[in-house]
Amino acid sequence: MRFNDHSKIEGSHAFLSASSYHWVNYDEEKLRQRVRTSMEAARGTRLHDFAKEAILLKLRQPRNNQTLNRYINDAIGYNMIPEQVLFYSYNAYGTADAIRFDEDTMKLMIHDLKTGVTPVSMTQLEVYTAFFCLEYGYKPADLDVHLRIYQNDEIWHHTPELENLVYIIDKIVTSDRILNEEKLLLS
């Protein structure tokens, strides 16, 4: 048999794919919700891309309480770097939406743009802080850390507890070691 050519979609995954077969058991409302969630995620990606470009080009947005505008304007005002990868290992890294570090004052700022409605957690930003410390060799006790989440036209400010950062750093280092040991055993 000669199979049809589908080279244009090789490597992609359909919404109703065999490998993500759970949709077989969805009722109509659950299926519609999954579509909405998927579309919201795609929209969020586009908004992050837009924000990155606006920050890099220093294109200030109208001054109002809209989440995206406030996030972009604050990042520009604080001279932050958008979409910065923070890397500890191939097992442990992430991309901070906006970051700034001032070596003179030891002030670290990390801002995160949330485009969905899921309740926020500062743990993600604390993990970014830990990645920063691990990658650049700073001790959390030596830093003045300011974290912000922008969502639903609100800004949440957070100064992490030193004990939380030390715990997360230790967890990253320990988990990375365990992952590497397991990978070595399985190779």
C-alpha cells in the first residue's frame, strides 16, 4: 500500500490525537472547556511575545489598570530584560518573564505576566530566584528580592522568606542529582 503524504504535519499533535486519548471520555462541555483552555494558552503565548517586543522597543502602553499595559510599562520603567532564561542544568531551568539585577544594590526584581484566570502562586517566582542564585553564584541572604505577579488588572508583590529560597535551592540541587543518577542508570 502507498500511504498518503502528510509531511506538512509530521511532528505535530492533533487536538483529538491518539496519544492524548482522554478526549474519548469527554462530554460536550468538557471538550469545549479543553478547546477554550487551549486557545487561551495560545493567546497567552502571543501576549507574552507582544510584551517582549514592546519592552525591547521601549513602547510604553496607555497608562491604565490593564494588566498587560502595567506589566509592560513597569518592565520598561525598571529597565528589565524580558523573557530571560535562568539555567541551572538541563533538568532545572526556566524563563523569567522580566528580570533585573543591580549589582550595586544587590536588588533582584522578577515580574511575571499571567494572562489566564488560574489563581497565582509566588512559588514559580521563588524558583526563578533560586535558578538565578544557582546560575550566577549568589546567596539568597545577600540579595534584596522583589517579586511581582501581574494578573486580572492586579499586581501582587512578594518578598520571599530566606528559608523558602534556601529550601528551593536545596531541592533543585538534590533533585537534579537524583535525576542525573537515574538517567545514568537507565542509559
